[in-house]
Amino acid sequence: MTTGDSAPQLPLPSVHANKNGTYTHTLYKLDDQGRKVQVKRILRIGRDMEASKRAIEERKKWAKFGAAKHHGPGPDTETTRVDTELPLRLSTNPQQLDAMEPAAEEASRKLKDTAIKCRYCGGPHWSKECPSKDIIQSLQEATGLGGPGGDDAPSGAPGLGAGPSGSGRYVPPSLRDGTGAPRSGYGNGRRMDDTYAVRIAILPEDTTDADLIELARPFGHVVRSYLAKYDDGTCKGFAFVNFATMDMAERAIAKLHGYGYANLILTCEHSKPREPKPM
Amino acid sequence: MRPIVCQGHTRPLTRVRYNRDGDLMFSAGKDAKFNVWSSATGELIGSYDGHTGVVWDIDVDANTTRTMSGSADSSARLWDARSGKCLYTWTTASPVRSVAFTPEADLALIVTDKKMGQPCTAIIVEIKDNVADIPEAPLNIFLPEPELTPATIARWGPEHTIYMGHENGTVSCWDAMSGERIASKKIHSGVVTDLQFSEDGTYFITSSKDMSAKILDLKLHVIKNFQTERPVNSACICPVKEHVILGGGQDASQVTTTTAKVGKFESRFYHKILQQEFGRVRGHFGPINTVAVHPDGTSFTSGGEEGLIRLHHFDPDYFRFKLDPRDP
């Protein structure tokens, strides 16, 4: 064991990047007779992207475990929510980054003073403008439970699927428990102006809402999904999915357009978001 | 950009990291929880349950088959990544501060804290495919000298070397097999809080309470310095763009009379070559304790003192931004 000073006993290992993309690792050891020995290893450092993709696909099949054991597919409102739009403030002048803050503070101070509180997530915005309203609503429809997610003191939020315990609010018959699976996936009837919509078509007629979400989920956060159906539940062949960012939408289009799905070739392209027709 | 907030911890976060393929994000906290999330959607995939104390450090092997965690309950555990089952437990004499797999995942490093009358200790253990084959005795144990002060973080360098950051700001380099100290140097004037290697392993970034982060080469020469006015708790090197991300902050100094609903604590982006700050994103309600960047550079995650994880997928603006016109 060396003592005291920090001068190296042996030269430190070094890594040299070679012109052909490999790396030469050089290290020094003392052999049995105490002689200095130099060891060189040439490595190619990188990721096999094909193997990586296959591994990622495999892991999508993992069942949830531990604390997530009883969660269904997709994000659970108790653990995951999409926050309000927050910029990554970019500037070539660092002083500007400091100066950009007061405007945001002004806005949030105004909100604080009026004590607006969302019924769903407890955030400082009107309930109808809640960014997570879609997710929370669809989960409420599916499970028949009420209450906003992730909040200590729910301020009497409605359960749209009005369970037997009742929350005291009137629920129209079409939305009550027992009308089957949600008519669409997340987010019905809400403005989707700041999300990015794609239209997927040539879907098989036995596609369900869950299938659609499964198809779209790998590309990112699905804010809303709408599967067009006939009255008997048969898929009309097309659907709309809203993603949180353009990047996710682009990825979905790149992968799904021309994708072979149940013996059909899907199309997938950008689309203007539409309100789903009432069924 | 709309960050995804992952609420899976009831106490401060200690570490977040991505697996090598980038599809999973792991988090650990002072609530003894160790969780795994989808990095695309932020949904909780599972948790590795068993620790009874703060989980200080976590790692995942290159193939995402096993994970490892080190805790203040004086144990390090090996887990099956997919099922959450605990495969093996190493019991140590004092709290574990750092754990790390080698790239081949045939060995692992466990570093314990100077506590309960025990010295700071580095333990090298073997990992086997069949956990029944894991030998009881570690491959090697060595003690970093007391004058270096206890190690706060330790990571594998190339060729079974170990790089450590210490409480007094020293950074040291060790040969894992012989336990010999190869070199050490006083780099920071405060506690070293994080140490993360570049993707190719030829340099690394250290962060410190001395309000700076520095890039060092393998010979412990300081190549770059990133100066801030707040303690830096974590720093990572972006794999594609020439950027580094710093996370930190100090509770008292950032309290104002307006309790904003948008958290005031920020992750800060610096240009790796020009050493100049060019970007900030706020959102955390407490100091940021840990940052990690996706291996493809398409997202980053920060874990805060308030127990929240914020997962940010970059907008096109980020990829287009040039601090210098000559930037690619």
C-alpha cells in the first residue's frame, strides 16, 4: 500500500482514440519479479444498434412488478403525469438566462394569489385546462374510481364512472359504469392544440382501444387516442393519436407508416386534431 | 417541452440513471426505494424492494439483466432486473455509498462509508451467472488512506482501474486488483458529489459543493471547468452534442417571498468545449440531487430533494441550438 504522496508509482492507464474508431487501452503492471510491464488492449467501443433495438422490444413485454404490480398498461396517474409546458431556456448570453426568470415568476404569482386549484392534479390551473385531465379522466372511466391523482387532500373530485360509494355528482347514463370499456383512450373532448396528432389508417376491424394505445405507446407519451368505431364496436379502420412532442410523433410516423400489422400495411401521417363524434 | 413528472419516492432522490440501451430509467431515494421507469413514457415498470435504509447508489449491467444497489442499511444487493427478485446480498460493516458493475458485469465494486467505527472500504466482488457460484469472500478489499478522506463516489475506469471522489475534494485512481493507489490529486475545494464518465470512457466529469464541475482526463488533469454560484450535486456528459448538464442548488439561497408553483431549481446546460452556460430548465421544488442523460442524447432526467423525478424529452430547438456558429 503506498503512503503519503500522490505521485504515481506506475504510469496511469491511458486510453488513446485511434483514427479507425477503435481505442487503445494502455496500462502498466508490476509482474512477479517486480518489473514494470506495459499491457495494451485495442477495443471497439460502441453499441450494436440492432441488438439494442431487439432488446428494447423484448423489454416492452416485461410484466410490471413490485410497486407497479397492479398497474395496467400505460402510465398510472398516481406515479406519472405530464407537467405544464416548461421551456428549456436557451441563450448565447448567460446573463439573459437569469433575466428570463421574472416573467415566469409574475405569471405564477398571479396564479397563487387567486388560489386556483385543479380538481384532478391539484396544480395551479383551472380543472378544464389540466394537462393531465385526459389521463386522469380515462382512468376514472376505466376503473370507476374518483379523486385526483397524487394529491393529499382531494377537493371532492367527481368519479365519472360513479361507483357505488357515490360522489354526489350526476353522471349521464352514457358515461356510467357498465357501458363497457372507455369509448376512446385518454383525453376526450379537450383542446389538443399543443400536442402533435397523427392519423393511423388501414387498421384491422378487430382493433381495440387497448391495441391502439399499445401500438402508439412505444413512441412516447400518448396524450389522447381515438379509435373510430361503428356502433357495434367494430373498428372503422382509422384512428388518431396525440403525442406530447413532435419528436414522438415523428418517431411514430417513421416506424408505423408501412408497418405490417395483422396482415395489413398501416399508413401513418400527421393530422389536424379533430373532436371525436359523440356516439 | 413538457416534462414528465415521476412520483415514486417520498423522500429525496439520491441517484437516477439510464440503462445502456436507454429505454429504462432507474431511480433510488432516501426512502429506501429503488424503482425502474420507462424512459419514453415515464410509467413505473417496477420496484426492487428489500432495502431498509437510504439507497445511495444503483447500477444496471450492460445487458439490463441485473441491477445492483447499495444502501445505508449496510448491504449491497444484486437483483434480477425483470422480476425484481433479490438474487444476492452482500452485507458490509458500514453503509454502502457506491456500487458499480464493470462493463462485462463479471465484477462489481462496493464502497462503504467511514461510519460506526469502520473505515471507508473498497470491496471488489465477483458476479456469476449462477448466483450460487458467487464466492463468499470478495476478490479484493482495500482501504483508501484516511488522509484522502472518505470516498463519496467511485466508478470503474478502463482496465479495472477505479476512480473515486472524496469528501475533501480529492480525486483518486486505483488499481482494483492490487489495491494500489495509482494517483490522487486535490481537484475541488469542497465535497465531490458525483463522478460520471464520458461514453467512450476517456474522460469524466466531477461535480462538487465548491460550486463547480470539472472535466478530468484519466491522468487527473483538469481539462475543463464549469463555474456556477451554487453547489453542484451532479453532472453528466451528453453523448452526442458537446454539452454537459449540471444539477444542484441550495435550499436557503433560493427562497423568495413568491412561492412559485413552478419549481425554481434548475438544471443547467453548459457547452462542454466553450465552458459557457447556454441553457436552463426549471421545475424542481428542491435542489437537484442527481442528473442523467439518455445514451442517445434525446432526453435527460433529474431527481430532486423534493422526491420528484422529472424526465425531459428535448425539443427540436435544443438540437438546433448553436452556441458558436462553428458548432455542428
